[in-house]
Amino acid sequence: MRVISDTQMRLEFYQSHSKMSKKLEKISEVLQKDMSFLEKVAEDFKTPKGSSAGAKGMTIEQVVRVAILKQLRQLGYEELYDELNDNISYRRFGKIHEGEVPKKMTLNENIKRISPEGWEEIHKVIIKTAKGLGVEKGKSVRMDSTGVESNIHYPTDGELLWDCVRVIDRIIEGVMDEYPDMEIGYHNHTKRAKKRRYRIVNTSSEEKRVEAYRDLLKVSRVTGKYGESCIEQLEKKVRQGDIEAGVYKEDLTGYLESLNTIINQTERRVLNEEKVEAKDKLVSIFETHSDILAKGKRKVIFGHKILLSGGKSNLILDCMIERGNWSDAEYFEKGIDRLKERYDVHPEEITTDGGFAGKNNYDYAVGKKIKKVLFTKKCSSKIVELVKTSRAYKRLKRFRAGIEGCISAGKRAYGLSRCTWKGWRSFQSYVWLGVIAFNLSIMANTLLK
């Protein structure tokens, strides 16, 4: 059974005059106010019955604290390992004894085990603590959405086909090295695919570009057939109980599915000159969950859209992470409901930008006994109806603008610009961790004043 918290670890901090040391001390005090989230997070570390795994190692509390430190300081795992070894304040915050700093692989594995639900539970407790300390009252709320990028290169059909060919070729060669007895009839087309990819990028002739696409598609189909043949051979090994063959088979199957999707969208777009809808496109073979987000005439983002609800203290009260390029107006009602159901926040006034504007949304907010509702754009003719007084309108308009600064700070200093973790589950965990780090920093700064 993994230990949840080390009760023997002293809580006093190394007396440093540095600003970060003082901030970490305040954050530690905030976390110590209510540790009820540890039981929820512990569910992510449960081992099968009868297993001895997890008997030793990091406690649940250590994992949570070290993850928060990592996000606060925007450290990689190797940097985190070095800092924990060198910095007394960091070790004190992480409740790690001198000489017992976990290796970077251990740090990675443990932090990644915490689920999005676990991080959300931590966030709930932090908001509850903020209300208890009087940092946030939850009477005034502002909403806005933003996009968080996935960690992928800019997707073009040529680049995606090249990704598929080189990755599938690499896996097949690994299989052939592991199982020399396999007869696949394989030939490596990586160099040829690479040349066609460069020609697509560098040629100024549309005719030559289409010709290069045709050849790259041909190479991709042939590589796909090699992959299918390899899967058939691996299936025989799997039936014999070979676990590693099952891993190879699963990887190949996933990449072949992506290859078929990309071949289809390339033929439609390049050869048939069709317009392929965003929902039908695949923009990465590694982060297949990524959506295409276009907001007006701004830069297109490949990742996911999140809805943030902020309070007067600048804390982010709620973060909603949803798939698809949804409109803000669709999730206004859900955003209000989540505040009440999950965080016991009952706002008296709420303000958003024009993307949320709509009579149905206004009526819904009023029906929830919210006294003042303001959509700051596209509704100037209804200002009197919505807010009643010009003074209230100006105040709420200024208040709404503040969430833009919060979003900017979250992106610049807490990693909410681009998710560096792999997979949809990890994407959600990363965003929640960024929100938690941001909120704890705001609370510490407030309490230090």
C-alpha cells in the first residue's frame, strides 16, 4: 500500500529571504489547510490485489507537491531532479528528505499517474480553501475561452504522410530485428518518401507538387501493405503468448489507422480538390485527439478549447476542457451550472464577451437568480435591460477585461499555451495542473501582502 503522506517530515521551512521560498511556504500552508484530496488522488496509485508494487517510493503528497513545483517553475523532469537536489526550499516544499530525491524517471511516472479527475479534486479543495480564507467570495464571475495547443508540428498532408511512412518503417524494422524468422517481403521507402516531401514543400509548380503527392501516396499505400503483412505475422506470435509481439501489433494497428485516414483526406483535398471539413481531418499521428480551432481571423490552433471562469481575486474558479471547436454560447449554461454544483459558487453578477451573448443565455442566468448579466459586445442596444445602470455596465466591462490578463499570465508563466504531455488524458491533467499552479501562486501572493 502506497503511503499517502509522510507525517514525520518537518513542515518548517529553511529560512531563506528569497521571494520564491516565501511563496512556497505560503502555498504549503494553503495545501496543509485541507488534505482531503489525497484520498481521491490515491485511487490513481492503487495496485492489483496481491501485488507488492508501490510499497515504497514517493508518497501521494510528495507527488502532488513536486508536480505543482514543476509547473510553477516550468521545469523539465531533468531540471526538476537537479533543482530538488540543489535547492533546500524546494525539497522542504516537496517534503523530500535530503539524499532521497527520486530519479527523473520516477518523478515522471508518478506525476503522470494522477488523473484529470484527481487534479480536479485538488482544484475543488483549493477553491474551497480560498473561500474559507476570504481570498475569493465568488460573488462576481467572468468567463472566457481560449485554446491550448497540442505539442505537434504544423500539419500538412505531405508532412503527415511522411510521418506515417517513417514511423511504420521504423516499427517494422524493429520487428524484423526482434524476429528474424518473419517473412514480410519488406523494402524501406523512407528515403523516397522524404524526397517527395521536400519536393512538395519547395516546388513552385502546382503540377510538380501534385505529381509528388501522387508518388508519396503510392509509397504510403505500399508501406501500409507492409504494415498489414507484419501485423498478420505478429498475430501468430501473440497467439503463442508473446507479450512484446502484442505491443508491436498494437502500435502498428494504431499508426495504420492514422495512415488510412490521412491517405483519404489527401486524395480528397489534393487530387479531387474537395474541401475537407475540420471534423474529418487528422492533424497528427501522435496526438490524434487534437482539434482544429479557428477563432475569427486569428491564427488557427491545433489543440483543444477550454472555458475558464474567473473571480474577483483573479483566481480561476473553474476550467472546462471539451473536445471540438464549440462556440462559447453553447457552454454558457453549463459553465454556470458547474460553478454551483462543483464549487458551491453562487455569483450575483456575471460578465462575458460577445461570443456568449444570446437572449436564451441571458434568460437562463436571470433564472438562476444572477442579478447582473453583461455580454460586453454585440448587445449595446440592450445594455439598459441587462445591467440597468451605465455605471454598473462600465464597472463590469472593466472587470471582464481582467480575465484576458489572467489567460495571458497562465499561458506565459504556467504552461497553458502549449501542452507538452502526450495523449488526451495527459492533456487534461496538464491543463488542470497549470490552473492549480496559477491559483496557488495568486493565493500565495495575496496572503503575503
